[in-house]
Amino acid sequence: MIRLLAVDDSALMRRLIGEVFADEADVEVSYARNGLEALAMLAEVAPHVVTLDINMPQMDGLACLDRIMIERPCPVVMFSALTEAGARETLEALSLGAVDFVLKPGGAVSLKLDEFGPLLVDKVRQASTARLASSHRLAERVRLRSGGALPAPRKRVAASAGSRPQRLAAIEGGADKLVLVGCSTGGPPALDALLAPLPADFPWPIVVAQHMPASFTGSLASRLDRLCNLSVSEVVRPTPLEPGAVHIARGDADLIISRRAGGLVALPAPSGGAFRWHPSVDRMVDSALDHIEAARLVGILLTGMGNDGAAAMTRLRQGGGRTIAEAEETAVVWGMPGELVKAGGAEAVLPIDRVARGLLDLAGRP
């Protein structure tokens, strides 16, 4: 039985959530009207998953999430508005420890229940199996249990690359390479950990397909650009691929790699019907293989549900390319990287705080 605590100040929304889960015999739903009420119910309900609205009176969703991650960590799915402000708040929530988000229907919500309901059920089921990092906010949890005061809310900082006992062999010839990164559920904090340790003079372009709505990927790129030494931007037009730059695929669409007279370019493309998730990692990687020999490509598959990217990165590895899969021990959902490992397509399987170091090894950087 999955115990779900749904936190929303709207009586209509609470009723609709009840209707969504009415036929799910293995889900038991409790309700809270705001963040303060939710915190008071944590011990009694002991939820496996919390759904959390962001905008609520008395205590908003971000403040409540921050307290949940300290007082009783559990997987949290945020309700997000399909706006630029909603995107910024959702990315902050993911950095604080939320595992996923779902777009809250606007307008006549009840008319969109057929589309919203199955997605919410799927997100909650996936979240109930999600892995939370045991070290996240550990010092603050210990301080709270010892009777210390709670600190002010803060954002999670990206993990450092750290040291490890072995190194990946560098790719011969440092120029004209390309790094292809795919991620989904839990991806934004994983991207923090991958990109933040890389130096501004990293020698290769990096292209990222993160499953997200179109209204979110611009905010994701802006946030990463502030956090990283590299230049990070969303691909909204044909964009030359240059060293030291990170290119984020636009949400609800795909990104393909092509070659023009001036060199490699990233192109936004309408989402392909043959692919289930967008931006499609498989389509991005296959398009790169059409224009670049596999030996000059690096594929990195991070946390995410499903199997997007596993087949194409396996082909990349079979053709002589290099691949890294995030390890199960740190992945929020070990779907995409796990499928790559199962297919035999992962050269290295590394925890998220070692992936940047692995990429620097491949680039021959100290």
C-alpha cells in the first residue's frame, strides 16, 4: 500500500486528486490544506509520497519541502504552474530534494482529468520507488534530533567530483569531440553535479536532453549558466557546437545534431512521433552518429524513468564510443542508466559525484 499525502489549499484540487486515486486500490490518500498542516501530519501518516502545491497560505510548498527534507525525508512530487515563475520555483524545489513534478492543469481542471489523472498516478508510483540520497541534509537532520534550531532554508549545492581509485583512459586527440547527456526524473540536480565541477576551458561541446516542458528548459539553462563555469544556453535556433559550451534541448521537442560548412550544429526539431519521451535522448544520439564517428563521441546517461537513450548509447559504445551510466546508488530512478547497463552499453558505471571526474579523465584533464 502506497500512503500518499496530498497537500493543496484548493478544496476542488483535493477532491479531484481523490477522484484520480479512487480506483487505485494500492494507494491510500490523506489530505492537508497547507504546509503547516502537512508537517503536523507527517508522523501520523508516515507517507511514502507527498504531492505538494507550491503556492499556499501560511506556509508555501517550498518552505514545507525544505522542512520535510530535514524532519522526515520522503519522495515529494511538486505541483507546478506552466509559467516562467512556475519553472523557477520547480527547479528550486528539485534542488531542495523533490524527486519530480507534474504540471497542474489550468482553467477548467475537471475537464482535463483524463489527461492529468494517469500522469499523476504514474508520477506517484514512480516516486514511491525513488531513491533519496541518505547524505542529503544529514547534518541538519542530526541537529534537529539533538534539539538544535532549524537553519534557514537553503538550496542543495552540487556534489564535488572527489577522488576515486581508478581513472578512465583518455580519448586520443582532444579536438572535435562531442558529449551527449540524457536524463529525466531527478535530472536537474544530477546536471548540477555533472556540470559544476567542469572548468571553463573544457575542450568539448556538451549537448543535454532533459525530459521537460518547453516552458521549463529555458529556466533550467539559465540556472545552470549561473552555477557553472561553462556557458549554458537553450537551443532555440541552429546553434554551432563550440568547446566550453553546454547546449540544452528545448522541452516538448527534440534536438538533432547536424553538420554544416562551418562545423557541427545543434538544431531544434519538432518532436518525433516514433519516440515516447521528449526531448528524445535516442534521437539526439542517433543523429550524432549520422555525422560523427562513434569513437569521437561520449554518451552519459543519468537518472530517469524509462529507457530513453539506452539503445542509442549502446550502439554508440558498440561503434567504439565511450559511455558512462549513473550508478544505482545515487540515481533517483535507475531506469534509463539501468537499461544502458543491462544492455551492456556502459563502459563505466559511476555515482553522480564521480561522473564529472570520469568525463575529465576522458578529456585527458587533471
